[in-house]
Amino acid sequence: MSISLDEVNRIAKLARLSFEEEEKQKLQTELSAILDYVDQLKAIQSKVLGEEYDKDALNLMRDDVAIESADPKLFLDQVPSRHDDYIKVKSILE
């Protein structure tokens, strides 16, 4: 997808930024490349998920699975000061 210099000027005006002409041309090229990349990602998403999918029901996050961690006692044995199963720290509020 190509972006025009008018669109670059409009974006710059909305962001209250000013650019030299050569900077605007560089931005035009870079923004067009970004939009092309987004189009590629959309195409991949369409291939993987199919053309029609429920965007609200789609969960791309992994399942939250509890894993067993190290014994907390091993950690508590290494702290300089503790009371029962709590770590003692210096008071920050007086």
C-alpha cells in the first residue's frame, strides 16, 4: 500500500511535526513499507485462520498453565531477615 506525500503532510500536521522535503519523502517510503508489512501479516492471518473468523472469540494467547516451581523454603533460607514465612524488610513509611 502506497502512501502519498499529501498523507504524510496531513499526518505531520496532526502530530504537529515539521519535516524537510527529503525527510517527507523518506517518511513516505518508510510508512509505505510498514503498511505493506501489515498487509502481509493480514494475509497470513487470513490463511491461518480462514477468511471468516470471530475476532471477538479469537484468543491468540497461550493457555495459562500452572507449573511447579522451586520450594519456597529454599528461597526463604537465603534471605537475610525473616519472620516465619515472611521476609522482613526495612520500613519505608514512618
